Amino acid sequence: MTEKKQSRGIVSSDQWAAQVAALGETPRATRARREPLTVERIVDAALRIVEAEGFDALTMRRVAAELHATQGALYSHVRDKAELDDLMVGKLCSQVTLPEPDADRWMDQARDVCRQLRDQYLRYPGIWRATVARAPHSLDTLRINEGLLAILVAGGVSLRSAAWAVDAAFLYIGAYSVVAPRRTTERGPDGSPAARDEVVERLRMLPPDLFPITVASVEVVNSGEGHDRFDYTLGLLFGGLTARIGGPTS
Amino acid sequence: MTEKKQSRGIVSSDQWAAQVAALGETPRATRARREPLTVERIVDAALRIVEAEGFDALTMRRVAAELHATQGALYSHVRDKAELDDLMVGKLCSQVTLPEPDADRWMDQARDVCRQLRDQYLRYPGIWRATVARAPHSLDTLRINEGLLAILVAGGVSLRSAAWAVDAAFLYIGAYSVVAPRRTTERGPDGSPAARDEVVERLRMLPPDLFPITVASVEVVNSGEGHDRFDYTLGLLFGGLTARIGGPTS
DNA sequence: TTTAGTGATTGAACGCTGTTTAGTTCGCTG
DNA sequence: CAGCGAACTAAACAGCGTTCAATCACTAAA
């Protein structure tokens, strides 16, 4: 009980981080010590971290440091890390805009929603694992589900087909956005090639006699730039629905 | 440096576990203290744990305890936990049998392989996350990829369409098997209903005016028993290939 | 048989994670 | 101004993957 509030001799790394962070701030005249900690500020900070450093870098300590607070303070606003994950996914989903269902353009509308969701997942690398870890409690995820269902049903797809297709699409989108951005982060030292897919790299140096088709497909799979593969799969999922409502080529 | 090898006064929990486990064993006359630790025994033990307790329960300490060894001993046979994960997935994939491609039955064959892989994933709950965490190094996963590609190509599907469809199928299978078994483990106290899906439970108690289609779809989605939803999605993915057998851009 | 050597194994530690808690501080209300 | 309740701090806890010097069991050479 001797050294409680001295300015020097700081031991705790949390204290240190807070002090360093407070260097560029105005003293604020003692009242309202800082911006009060809120759930929204916590979720925003967490999303900022995931966007910049990936989902693995998201720890409670890291979030607390981002907010110049201690980790314990977070638990006054958020029950778990699981709840924080859930809130992040919710905020992410809330940024997806849903169109008014148009029966004539239902497939384009559905694809657009899926692309939006994919881009949100890709923006925060690895965050889909937050959805996998625990069943989402957020209403925002249900909002997208409802919107996508509405588009399909408006397009004439039966309720059961729509529900199953939407479910499959969500699963595919999530898995795609977790696995897809697996690239070598380091730019090539020679400059030009750079950012090749890690899996493709390993597939290249593979005995072609053992896996002939796989090796042959490596080049052709990568032929599609950007998200052609993604669009193709959505075409299969949603295109298969039209084949059974109004005839094969309606 | 006083108390090194006394039989009583064991402090370390590892020692304790090893001692308890050794109670039912024959002394073995000092040589070959136990079955020697091998990679295969480690992988088998790990799979046993995942099968019984799920992927979250798989820790190096848990594996070591299962083998009556210390955790450090594992690292003489396995570099990382990541490598152990990889070996587990490899062993899992090696149990999938691939048929000789038959052009007339290619779709049934493809569906069968996918079902096998799904069942393997479902047998070890959550193990697909091991695939997600790091790109798989195992050749057994490539074997399935090659086999499935061979089936599609033999069926007349173009190389690019086949590669994309197989990729989509693998992503879907993995996501399906991670998300699907999310059920309330506890059987209903009244006996009969039991083992309802956790997500469905929460969807039931949802304001129908906010999410009318979602709520309406809950019943009809669950109408399919077993893995009807899974088969339906595979039908969409592979069925869409026959519709444009010449390739996606033909 | 003795000896040197080699690789597996041990026990204990390190740094990291999420989470809890006693005690302090702060801002608002009576 | 007093007091109360909520927010916050600092420190711990158990568990995770991983590392490492010391020790052990066994093999191969002398």
C-alpha cells in the first residue's frame, strides 16, 4: 500500500500502454476521464483489429489496448468473447443492403446479396469462424436470411427449395471467405509475381503422374480472375432452381 | 534437488495421471516401459478424443494423457499441433474409398464420395476446422480431390467446370459438417421429442411479423429427415453441370 | 562385458489466451 | 454535501501450445 499512483515506476503493461496512449491526449480536466466505454466502441475496435490483423489477432487484451482500457473493463459491457464475436458478425451483417424483391431480376438480386456478404467476410479475414464457433444470436444475420428468401420466393422458387438453397449459399459463402484469402502475404522479392495463392504454389510442385487431373486443373482453375469461381458456384446453386420451376430453359 | 524420484508426494498432474494409468498395467520387467510412442498411435489417440469429445477437447495435454505420456514427448514425433491436425485429416481422408470412374453413373459416384467425406467429418465433430486453420499438406486430401475430378471428367464435364464444382462441393461439405451437428445434446426429459436442432429451437420463438418467410421455412426445412438438405445441394451443384455439359461459357 | 553414443522421455518452465474478483474511483442523484 | 451504484483497475487463475536442459533406455562399437 505504498506505491499506488506514482507517475514513474509503472510495472503493468496495461498501465504502460494506457500511459503511452494518453500522451497525445488533452488532460480533459479530470472529469469524463476518457470517452466512456460502450458496446459499440468495443465492437468497432474489434472489427478494426480484425480488418487490419485478422481474426487470430483478436484478443480481449488487444481490444482493451486499442481502447486504452484494461481487459477487465470490457466484461462490464460484453459477457464473453463469444458475445463479442456475435456482435461483430451482427454489425457486419447489418451493412448488407437488401433490395426490394423483383421477380424478373431475382437471380441477379440474390447474387448481389451474396456478393455483399462475401465482401464483408473478406474485409474481416477469418471472421466467419466467429459464426462457426457458436450459433449466431444476432438478428442481423436473420435479416439477410429473410431478405434472400424473399428474393427467391418472389422469383417463384418454392419455399423449401429456397430455404435449402439459401442455406447452402450461406455455408458456401462462409467457407469460401475463410479459405479463399489464404495467400502468401509476402510480396515476391523479385517484385513481379507476388501474392500467389499458397495452395496453388504447393500444387505446382506435385508429381503429375500421381494426380494428373488435379495438376492439370491448377492452371485452368486459376484462369478465372477475381471471384469468377464464386460466381460460378452461385450460378450452379441458383441456376438449378430455375430448371425446376418453369422448364429447363425458361 | 532433494526429492527427485520418490513414489509418494507426486506433485505434477502429469505424473499423477501417468501413475493412475499405470495401476492396471503389468510391470513389464523394466524394459520397453510401455508401447513406444509413434506418430500413428498419437494420431489414433487424437482421433479417438475428437470422436468422443469433439475438436475443442483436443489438446496436446489431452492426447498425452490418453497415451499415458507427457506432452513434451509428443513433440518428438509431431512438430506442431497444426501438423497433428493435418495428420488427422489425412487419416480421415484415407478412409474414403474412390470408385472406378463410370461415365454412365458419374453423378451417383460423385455423390457417394461426397457422402463418405461428409460422414467422416461428422464422425469427428468439428474436425473440419483443422482443415481451415492451415492449408492441408496431406496427400490423402489430394487423393479425394483427384478421384472426384476423375469421376466428373469421365462423365463428360469440362476440366474447368469440374474443378470449380469440386472445389465448391468440398467447401460446402466442410461447412455443412461443422455447422450441421449443432444440436442440443440433451435428450428431452419427456423422452419423445429430443435432440432438436438448437438453431431451430431459437427460430421458433421469433416474431413472425419481422421474419415471416424465415419462420415459415423453419418447419418445411426440417421436413427433410437426415441429410436430404445435403443431397439437395449436391444435386444443385452437380446437376447444374449436366445442363451445360460443354463448359460454363459454352 | 564395458563403453560411448543416440534418440526418446521427463519435468518444469515460458508466454499466451479468456475469465474472475476484490478493491478503487468516478459521476450522478437525493 | 453525502452517498450510492456503476464503471474501472490491477492482479490473479487455469488452461493452452511450445521449448529445453537433464535424464533415461537402449543400441552399437570396442
